[in-house]
Amino acid sequence: MPVIESEEHKALRAAVAALGAKYGRDYLTNAVSSGRHPAELWAEAAKLGYLGVNLPEEYGGGGGGVSELSIVLEELGAAGCPLLMLVVSPAICGTVIARFGTGEQKREWLPALADGTRTMAFGITEPDAGSNSHRITTTARREPASGDWLLTGRKVFVSGVDTADATLVVGRTEDARTGNLKPCLFIVPRDTDGFQRRAIDMELQASERQFELVLDDVRLPAGALVGEEDAGLLQLFAGLNPERIMGAAFAIGMGRYALARAVEYARERTVWKVPIGAHQAIAHPLAQAHIELELARLMMQKAAHLCDAGDDIGAGEAANMAKYAAGEACVKAVDQAVHTLGGNGLTREYGLASLITAARVSRIAPVSREMILNYVSHQTLGLPKSY
């Protein structure tokens, strides 16, 4: 794995940074306050080829991988205008369909995901099955006469369902040989009968709203099943590794944005005849935040490299570590940025206070820091489980 970015990656980073600077934090804030999707930024990012940079060229994508897509999200975040649906639509859903979808599914969805004309949400979390995906109760049974699937269950904290054309839902089917339930993925169009949604009233303000889904005997054709019925966890984790990597990119971008605002303020704010950034009590914590963000990025790049190389096991460990490191670095960077500005850090004018809540999400979703520590202690260190 190269430690130094290639010239192509540097060029991509610079180009996306320029796009982000064109829109910036104010654009995203206005979109959130007006309750609308940041459609202009999404459309321009699609036109420039950034949304589908990780998808196969034969289906209109850029032929790259999560390495490239994470650069896109990080740089938009560093400009103050991250696009959460980048995590969900091209990264999770696009990756799963590209790897395991049927020819018809690839032709129907990948070109549209790549050019941004269609989006897809992802539903896995349930009220009683958050971190423990083995407790998922959304079940699918096949109707012998028609061959259709009937999907029943509930999902929570599903982003962007109101604007997404379909949701990739994680359900479970019964293994005819053992009777055990195994995970399977289904494409559920937004307007399918029995597919209901309710917006969750969130304290966090974001352009993508969160929803609870209720699936009441949702009838789906046989072609709604993504990949093989027997693939189980392989297909699921093919989407979860990119999710964690992109979660890390989101957090790193947010941390960089907050840190840049704090550094700018520390250079200009003068007390007792010198800029406050001249004082080590201000300068050192900002330097530490920068170091931790850079270290998190290195782990994210390692995870993305392993993911793109098809090493699902290696990517699983690295993606979890990257998400943990990025979440911790983001929270610290945002907290230090607000503290650097003092009272100004809590004003709307400087736009940092709202990041306090947003930064906490990076410790919680898409997987909590505690579950990552469980993963590392069990899978990496070989320690026994407590559950």
C-alpha cells in the first residue's frame, strides 16, 4: 500500500476541494434550514463524475474504488458541505450491487447511481437489533406459487428514504436445510405497497432526514433479491466495510473543517497584543488535533486499499479501526475548535456549535466505538467475549 498519495489522487482531492469551496458551509446550512436536499451540489458532483467514481466503468462509473470515493467525501466535508448519501448510495448499495447483483440489477441501478439521477437508501438497524445484527427480525418468505418474496419487519435510523428511489433492506430468510435464519438483501422501491415510513424527530439537523420503516408483507418479485440466497454474511459485509470507511471520511472531513476555522481564528484574534495562536495553550491542542486527524486518515487509506483489493477480512479490521480513530479525532477537533473561539464558538455566525452534535454521531454511527473495541479485542487480540 502506498503511503504517499498518487498524483491522480492528489488531483482528485484538489478538484473536489475546489467544488466544495464553491458551495461551502453556508450552502449546506441553508439547505438544512429550508428542509431541502442539497440538489445543486449533488447534481454538479454527479456531472463531474464524483458520485460514481467507485463504480465500474462499464456501467458509467469511474472505475475506481472506495479509495477515490472517500477522498470525495472527505474533501467535501473539509469544505463544510459533506454529502451523507455518498456513504449510502454509491458506497454501500453501489458496492453490493456491483459485486453481487444480477446483470439486470446492475444495468438498472449502477448507471443511475453513478450519474446521480437515482439514489438508494440502506436499511439494517432495527429497534431491538442495533449493534447485534444477529437479532434482526425482518424476515422474508417465498411464496411457492408465484415465486415472490414477502418481506415483514421494522427498521430505524434509515437516512434519506423520502428522496431515495429504493432502499436496500437487510432481511433474513430461513435455510431449508437447517431451519436457521440467514441474512439476505432486497431492493425495495420507495412506493411499494406495504412499505411505510415515518420521519424520526432528530435533535441533529441534517439535510438527510432519518426514518423508521415498517414493512407489512411487502411483496417483491424474485428479482428483488440481490445476489445469491445462500451468500449470507459475505454480501452484507461487502457493504459494511465501505460504510465504515466512508464514515471515517465523513468524520475526518468534519474535523478538518472545524480545525481550519479554529486555526484561522487563532491567527487573527489578538489579545494582549499577540494573536492567541501564539500561546501554547491554544496552539498545542490544535496541533494535536491535526496530528490525530492525519493518523486517522492513514488508517482510512489502508482500509480503503484493502477493501479495493478484495481483502474483506483485512478490510474489516482496518475499516473498524479507521472509523474508531476518525470518530475520536473528529470529536476532539470539533471540541477544541469551539473552545478556541470561546463564546464565538457557540454563535451561529461562526457555524461551529452545530458540529458538536454532528461530531458525536461519528462515535455512534454506523457502528459504536464500543462495538469496534469489542471487534478488535475479540477478532484481533483473541480475547474472550463477554456476551
